[in-house]
Amino acid sequence: MLLGKRPTIDASAVILHHDNASAHSSQSTELEIDVIEFQLLSHHPKSPEFFPYDFRFFPEVKSQWRVFFFGSKQALTVESWRIVSCLI
């Protein structure tokens, strides 16, 4: 997909950082990454020290979103910033 959108990019210069979810670490995904010659950035297992947003902000924001109906993208953005600012 990247090479389709940016055909002039040197694939060997791309450093891919992705998590260790099963879809990202499957044999077919790993083979595709090897075929297109992307370099992989080593990745630590998920932990709150490395991914604080996954463990603190996203769950809280998503739980508070359930009580709102957003009529626009701007309303969603404003409410999301309000929730996150209360958590900081």
C-alpha cells in the first residue's frame, strides 16, 4: 500500500514500528515485510511504562465517549481534549 501511494520511496529505508499483536506477527505478515524489505524496529512487550496511552488514556476516553452522541468531528475532538485534560 505504501509503495502504491509513494512509488518513489526506497522501501529498504523504511523502518517499521508495529506492536506484537497476532495480526502483526503472523507468518504471512512477517513474510510480506521481508518481501518488501522494510526494516523492523525492535519492540518491547506491551507494558504501561512504554505505552501509557494504551493503559491510561484510551480506556478512560472510550468509556466516557459511550455517554455522548457527537454531531460532528469537531465536537468529538473538543470532548476528547476535555477528557484527556482532566486526566493529566
